Amino acid sequence: MKKILLIAAVAVLGANLSAQELRFGPKAGYSLSTLKFKSSGESESTDPLHTFYVGGMVEYKISDKFGLQGEVLYSQLGGKVSKSVEDEDNELIKVQNKMTFGTLLVPVSAKYFITEGLSVSAGASFGYILTAKSKTVTDINFGGLIPGLELGADDETDIKDQTNTFNIAPFLGAEYALENGLFFDARYNMGVSNLAKNPVNGEKTTNSFLQVGIGFKFGGN
């Protein structure tokens, strides 16, 4: 009886292994990132920050329809706020503040294959913030009295001590893969972690971002 069970287990394992597929490769692409600030019942979102990401992925196909995927990516995330003010001397003052988080991302997802090449996915990106900086750029245009003359000042501050380093962002995505291994994907990551380290009055800062990329898969049956 034990021999029969052992043979059956080996047969099932062999069938599963024949259906499994491991693929891996590099990927890179475009990130569109925003920050959302909440305080005292009010919320405000920044203008998007346009950056990039780069890294690698591993896909484990359990069956023809289901798979798992893990990745390690690096991306500059954050957001920016721009304002223009004209003072009493008719001087136009432009101020832009940009917050940038150098983030190591580990996305983990479950995939459903609609067709052999088209799949949708759901999962979460687990981000570790390596660097956090706030940069303010001020430009002054003297009312056009001196055409083309602008004075600018840059002020960059390290805000790592004010920022929580762990950011969780659930996501939904889709991917289209070609037979030669080239693939294109897109996903939207909704940040849920509070990045404000010492919040007061219910302050909360979250980071959400869109990713659109391209990559190549090696391996497979």
C-alpha cells in the first residue's frame, strides 16, 4: 500500500513539474509618482514626478492559467508642488518643491493568464526608502523689466529622519508577452503606508505610482 501511495505521489509530482514554468529576466520603465497629504480632515495631492525604474523579475507558472511573480526594482518616487506668486513690486516669484524618495521595491503578485501572452495580476509592492530629499527651487523674474533675467536659488534638504522607510502599495496590473520573451506591462500601485514619521493632528503622507515598462524573459519550457 505504501509503495502504491509513493508511486502515486511521484506521478502527481511529475505531472505538476511538467506544468510548471520558471522564467526570469530584466525589466525597466517609466514611473509616474504622486504624494497625497492628509491633515485635519483635508487632503491635497502633489503634481506628478516623472522618473524611471530598473530591476529584474522571476515568474513561476503553476499551471496554464495561474502563476506567481517576484521582482526587485529601484525607482525614484515622490511628488512636486509648484506655485507662482506676484508680489507688490510686480516681481513674479516661482517656487517648486520636489520630494524624492530613492526606493528599493520588492513587488510580489499572483497572475492569471487570459491567453498564453496576456495576463492580469494583483499583489503588493513592498518598498524600502533608501534616500529621502526635499528640494526647493525659487526663480524670480523682475516683471519683465530685464528680459530673460531670472535669479534662482536651490535648497536641498535630507528628510530621511522625518520619513518612515517602509512603504506598502497594493497594485493591479496587466502584461502582454511575445513568444520571443519580450514583454510589456503596466500597473498602478496605491500607497497605504504613512510616510510621515512623527505625524500630528492626524497627518498622513502616502505615495502612489503608475509604472509602465518593458522587459525580457529567459527560461521556460
